[in-house]
Amino acid sequence: MSDTGNEKPVIVLFRHDLRLGDNGALHRASQTGKPVIPIYLRDERVSGDNRPMGGARRWWLHHSLIALAASLRELGARLVLKRGRTDNVIDTLINDTGADMVVWNRRYDPPGAEIDEALRVQLSHRAIATQTFEGQILHEPSLLKTGAGGHYRVYRPFWRVLNAMPGLRDPLPAPLELKGWQHELASDTLDDWGLLPHQANWAKGFSEAWSPGEKGARDRLQVFLHDRIGSYAEYRDRPDIEATSRLSPHLAHGEITPFQIWHATRNPMLDGQRAGAEKFRQELGWREFSYHLLYNNPKLPSENYDTAFDAFPWENRPDLLSAWKHGRTGYPIVDAGMRQLWRTGWMHNRVRMIVASFLIKHLLVDWRIGEGWFWETLVDADPANNAASWQWVAGSGADSAPYFRIFNPVLQGEKHDPKGDYVRKFLPELAALPDKYLHRPWSAPHVTLKMAQIDLGKTYPLPIVDLQCARERALEAFNKTR
């Protein structure tokens, strides 16, 4: 790479956009002809509902940054790692390098957007050029309005408008090369940040399940389009079948964009798989809807969207919560989901709804406690999806499921895991139980349990609540609140 001399560099600010392709900020920087300084800035100020990244996402971030740094290095640029306040870090970097331009991709969680707007104002006062770009979601929340001028509170009309809107831009290509900054520049190391588990390696199973980074995202999309999208509409609620994309953690870290996915699912080569592609785009639409909700309701992760739920009489028993967290409730589909979460950092979406409903409605634990556990343990923990989905199940959110819609975990298990393959995978202690009893082991005859080497209450727990009694208690609490 040629000597950059005294050329003023451009700073490319990375956060939730750990990719080269369809990266508006990096694309713009490459077009300037200036030396490029890519920086991943870790600003973990707790402001409002902005929370430090959970443990599972920290694991993913560590590996994704390794992949991003390698990709940038192949193009001729070095990724700089910095931790601290965004305004202070960028101010120091400008002073050290003489940079006269800073570019970044926009964020839509309110604390992140607030930090970025403060940076834009600060840089304008210094006469530093700035440009920002979309990429995290498909449409600007400030522009997509109802006929009355407000934001959408119900998903279906939101989806109809979103799906009918023309002119979604094409994804941008990755730069073929970058002019790197040739001078010394101090950088943190990933070891400095300590993102990986410190003591017991609870993430040891993650590496078997995931390949963080832009290449992992591209590969996963191709597998989905080639092998699964045609049956997605039919089998997406079956945790025992590999029918979903598993792109959510790649989206959460910006290793792939919704633009790239949207356009890939409209490929004419998929003409025979339209139903699956359309259903999958609707799931992208739910993600989009969640971000629009969060943008317009900054307290969504911590406050009931429907304030009537502020008076709900949560019980929050620590013993029941602990049993739920550790997959020891006595209800196999719930326990399999919670153990899948602990082992892989991810859980099938249908099972997420089942375990959330069980916690909120059968155990009367505040949805915010469950949302916080998912925030800590999911590799795809996302401030918009996480909050909107938990409030949807609770009945307290926008376009929420009615509170009286209470998932029966036995019936849900029998419907969506009919042969028990999912439960057997994550609850091997029940593997020898016949299908007939797998989702209700307490109903099995003693001789059947003995042959399966199951001692209820010892090798597998008895149910921690009676479903019918818990349902009646939940409905009574709901009626009193209303």
C-alpha cells in the first residue's frame, strides 16, 4: 500500500455492523480515497435502558471482531479497538491523527441514537465532516407513519405497508481494497476486554453451534435458501426439525443486513418456494416492527407498554425462577428450551414463546426478569426484539397476545415436538421414555418409568406447579388488574 504521507484520514466507526458488505459507512470511506481508520468502539455507558452487553453476546463479539479484523487486514486496513465514551475516544483519535471526516451506520436503540447525535453535534462544532448511513433496519422509524401521523402499534397493518413499499435499495458491495493508515496508533486488545468466560466455561458448546463473523452469516443464509426456505412456512414452529435460518445472532451483530436477506429471498431462482420466502420476510418484518416500537417507546425494555399492567400482582418466587432458569420445572418442552439456551446461547422461537408464557403466566414472574435472563444468555439478544417479544407474550405490549392466551406446555410439546426428538436431545435423562409419555412423564406407569431408568423427583423433577391451578391463578390476577 502506498505511503499516506500527511493525508487526513477518515474514521469509520463500527458498532453493530461487523461486516464489509452492505456497509454504507465503510463504502463511503473507501470512495473518498483517504486513508481509512476502522475503529470498533465499545461504549458501555448505562444510560436509561442501555445495558452492558450480556455474557453470551460478549462471547460472540470476541469472535466476530477477530473475523472482522482479519477481513479488514486483507483489504489493507487495521481494526483499532477502543473502549470508553464515544465523544472522548473520537475526539482523542482526531487529535492524534488529524482526521477530518467521521462516518458511521445509524443505530435505532434510543440510548445509542442519543450518543450518536451528541457526537454529530460535537463534530460539527469542530468542522469535522460527518455522514451516517442506514443498514440495521429497512426503513427509518421517524418516516414510516400511520395515516394519522403516529407510529404503528399493530403489526399486521405495519407489515402490509412495509411489504408494499417500493424501492428498497440494493445491498452495497464490499470494498475491494482500502488505503490503510500507515502511522502508529494505539489499540486495545481483545484480551484487554475479557469478553470470554472467566471461570467455568459455560460457552464451551457455543463453538459447536455457531461460526461468528460475516462469512458465517453468508454461509448460513445460503444453507437456508438452498435447503430450508421452501418448507419454512410449514415447519418453522417445529423445534425438532432444522427449518429456521438461525440468522438472528448474525443480524444482531450486523454481520449481515436485512437488505441483503430481503433481496436474497426475492431471487427469481426461489419462484417455487414463494410461501416460505414470504413467511420468512414477515419475520424480518416483526424485527423491523420491534425496532420501530423501541424507537418510539424508549422505555420498552423496562416499562409496560400497556400501563394497566403496572398494577399486576407479580409473585416473583426465587425458587420457581431458579427452576425455570436451570431447566428443572418438570415440564419437558420448557426444560429442553432452557437447556438449549444454556448449551448453545440460542432457543427456537416457538419454544421461546412457550418458556416465556410459562414463566409469566404459570409462575407469575414479572416479564422483565425473564427478559433480563434472555439478555444475558442469548447470543442474539437484541434490545428491540427481546423487549417487544416478552411484552407480546405478557400481554402488556403493542399488538400483544391477550393475557388469557396461556400456552399449555404439555399440549405445545405434543404438537410441535410430536416424536420428542427435541426433548430427547436436550433432556437425555428422558430419552428412553415412550413418545406417549415424553411430554407428561408424571403420567407414565411406574413400571414404564423404571424401565426408562427415571426416578421422578430425583433423576428428573416433578412439575413445580399444577397447570390448571396456575392458569386459574393467572387469570384471577389478570381480572383483578383489569
